[in-house]
Amino acid sequence: MLHRSRCLLFVIVVIVLCGCAREQPKMAGTKWASALHDPDANVRKKAAFTLGNIGPSDPAVLPALIEALKDSNVDVRYEAILALLKYGPGARESIPALRELRAQDRDAKVRDGAAKAIEQLEEDKARRQ
């Protein structure tokens, strides 16, 4: 029994020291939202991806991702769509912008991605009702 308690204590100490128990800082969303304005499309794409991973824990994320749907770069727009799907049900606010992309974007991949995202977000909404 003593051995088991020591092992458990050791695991807890390792988790705390690694920082796994810490919440991501709230400013992370603001930092990555700013990166969506970088002149380099690869930086903007990475920012959209990262914002999707931060998710709803930061209020700066959703407005930034909706704005990224208007990016001049196809890959950034598509990554923003994927990030909105990772964001989850709270991304329903993005449906009007996604509908606009589905109807008007010049890239087929973006139009298809927007259509799939709308479908997924509407299914999530229907399940919750």
C-alpha cells in the first residue's frame, strides 16, 4: 500500500512540474488572432490552426476565425473552416459567413469545406435541442 501511495504521489508531482495541470493563458487567443494579420500566409494558416486548438476558452478566438474566412489565401480560409469545426458547437455564430463562402468562394475546396462545416454545425444544433 505504501508503494502504491508513493507511485501516485510521484505521478502527481510529475504532472504539476510539467505544467500539464495549468490552463492555457487567456492572452493566447489574442496573440494568435493578431497573427492572422501577418503578411506571410503560412503564419496566418498556422494561427488559424492554433486558434482552433485553443477553442472557446478564449473570447478572442471565434471572432478572429470568422474574420479569417475572408482571408485572401485559400489555405488560410480552409484552415479557418477546420478550426471552426474544432471549436465546436459555439461556432454556430459562423454559419452566415460559412454560407457566404459556400455560395461565393472561387475555390471549390473552400466551398465544399464550408458546406460540410454548415452541415456539421447544424447537426450539432439539432442534437442539442
